[in-house]
Amino acid sequence: MRIKSTLTVGDIVDAVTLPPNARRMVDLGGSHGLHSIAFAQRHPELSATIVDLPEALANTPAAIEAAGLTDRVGTRTGDFLTDDIGSGYDLALVFEILHNHTPDENRALLRKTADALGSGGRIVILEDVKGERLDPHNVAFSLAMFACSGDRTYSLPEISEFLDQAGFHSIELLTLPSSVSLVVATKK
């Protein structure tokens, strides 16, 4: 995951516009910390909390320290599906998570994420979004996910429905120069 993220992190930070006066970000499942570190480096007014399982965060504090961001980027161990993720955030990253969960789990996670955001807060989802036409990469990725763990990729209409039910609007797809895309929405 870290190697793959290294290849796309710059494009992601370039593509995302922060909400006005954004100060706090939560990075759900952010394990290695690359995205939180990159957002904090680009936006000096932003602090970040990475929420992930203890084993996923094993090396993250060292990466944060090496980046000189221990005063603005922190970690919190927990399961973002079942544990409290906090509140009062302006931006939430949900990167490469949806394909690992059922539609009902995704609806619940996005509702929980909406509850953690303040009014006008923004969610940024990174996924291999299933398109209207067959894309060889997405088909192969989706088949591999299903064969290995029963997981699947979701289409933009499916992700939009999850977001709408969770209380988000202004849903847009931002394509990246890779196989993944960003789905960005704002809390109502």
C-alpha cells in the first residue's frame, strides 16, 4: 500500500480542494501516513489524525517524526467501522476502503464519517471506481478482490447513493492519472 500510495500521493493532494478555513482532517485507514503527511505539508494550517488498527500504525509515528510533523499529525488506534472516530473535522479521507466492505458497511461508515464532519465538511474517497464501460484494469482488480476475499469495486452511482444517504451533496468524480479516482462530496 505504501509503495502504491507513493506513486499517487502528489496527484491526490493536487486534485483536492480543501473546504474554506479547513483546520482538522481525519484519515480513516491511513496506516502509513503518507496522505496525512502530504496534506499537512501542503496546507500548513491543517492538522491530521490517522485512525487505523494498531498493526497498521506500527511504523507511522516514525514517518510522522521524520517529516517533522509530530505537532500536527497524530495517530489513534481503532477500528473505524466500530470505534468512535471523533468529531469537528473539516476533511475526511476514506482511501481504498469501500471495496473491502459490503454496501451496508459502507453506508454505515459514510454516515459515521458525516457525523464526524462539521457543516460544509468534505469527504474524499479514493477508489478504483467501476465505470459504465468495461475497463480491463477495473475488471481484473474487481475479479481479484472477489476471488481473494469476496470484495468488489463500486460504481459512481453506487458510491453516490451511499454518500447521499449519509447526508452528502455536490458529489463529483475526479480522475487521476492512474487507475484510481477520487469521489469528493460535501456534508449538507
